[in-house]
Amino acid sequence: MAKLIFRVSADNANEKVSVERMWVLVRERTSDGYLGVLDNEPAGIAENDELWLAPSFPFPAKHVINIEGRDANTAALALEVPHMR
């Protein structure tokens, strides 16, 4: 598990950017970083196809702000097909 900071353009005129810290299940290591799937639902970002419907998304190591070690549960989750909402 990797915790990333997401900076998302906000639709709200009072906010230009919404910032959210979220856990991502790392599914694969790539030459440029990692592929992962969102493991929690953001509180401050409206549901959208880019975060909620993507089966996985790439991210570089420089965006990781925390890690949680692998255990049997996360290893099994990483092998599953991501849920499509």
C-alpha cells in the first residue's frame, strides 16, 4: 500500500485545487514507477471516471508519502481484478 497526495482541479469557484491523501494498492512495478488502484473513497473530491472507473493508474515513487507493508491480505488483493463501479 502506498499513500499518495492527489491534487485535483476543483469545480468549486472558491477552490482552485482540492488536495486529498489516499491509499493506493500497488499492483505492479513498472520501469517508471508503479501501477495501483485507489483503495479508499476521497472525501473532498467528487466521484469521477478518472479515479473511480480506472482499473489502474501509473504513479512515480516521488509521489509516495507513506507506505504500509505487504501482508497476505494486500498480496491477495493485488492479484484480483479491480472492481469497476
